[in-house]
Amino acid sequence: MAEKTQTAIFAGGCFWCMVEPFDSLPGIVKVRSGYTGGHVDHPTYEQVSAHSTGHTEAVKIWFDPEKITYADLVELYWQVTDPTDAGGQFQDRGDNYRPVIFVNSAKQRQIAEASKQKLIQSKVFADDPIVTKIEDAAVFWDAEAYHQDFYKYNQARMKLQDAPREAFTEKHWNKN
């Protein structure tokens, strides 16, 4: 990957559902599903799902900042997650599905914090508090191979998995 490539890490429920919205954007070089924020090296899906590692399912995104900005990615992040639900996302429940923006620099933190404040002030979610955390990035462990690009090979399952997320997005962001 080119030296100008930067990375972003977002957690917002099942990583299967988090890949596609970012993967299709111009300027995205690569998106990987994985785990981050925990205390176990090389965690497995089974360990993370058992809630014993402290890890969160997340996506790591490599992007070309000359084609898409980190701020653009954060704005999309808000639109594909429920930032008012700290207990998971949609039908995915538990701390391994919590919404988190993992920042890897002071600049990313500033952009994420400003964007969060703008979202709060917008009242898109009325009086519901925005509970998405902004945390320092930790080691990102790639998920097992069968989790990578899951949405491309499992269209029917993804349609069912994505339905609550799509309904939420329609309700809050696609108002006419």
C-alpha cells in the first residue's frame, strides 16, 4: 500500500455489517474484520463471543486521504451505527458489539470528538444521549479468514443481518 495510506478503526456491532458501507467508497484501499481493545493476544471469534477477552468486533479501514477524508469516514460511521446504544448494536448484544471509534492520532481524536459534538447538537437522536466511546487504538487482530468479505459471499444472510440497521438508518438519516 502507498505510504500516503492512512487507517481508521471503527466498532459498531457485527463486523460483517460494518465492512460493506466502507468497502464500496472511492478512496478505500482495504477493509478487514477483526478484534481490538481487549487483553488477549490473537483472540478467536469463539473467545471474543464468550465475552472473556475484552475485545470488540471492529473493522480496520485503509484509505487514501487524498480521495476520502477521515472526517468523511466518521460521518458515515454515525449513519451506519446506533450511537445511542452502548449495550451492542441492533440484534447484536454484548460488550463485544459496543460502538467505539478507535483513534490512532491526536488529529483523529480531534476530528472524532468534533464530529460527535456536532451530532449531539444536531438533535438527530432527539434527547437520547450519544454513548459511542472514542478510545485510543489498540492492537488490531484480524478475524479468521471466513469472516473477511463475508457480505460478498453470503448475500441472503447479510440481507437478514442488515435489516434492523437499514431500518434504523432510514428512520434517522433518510428523512424527506
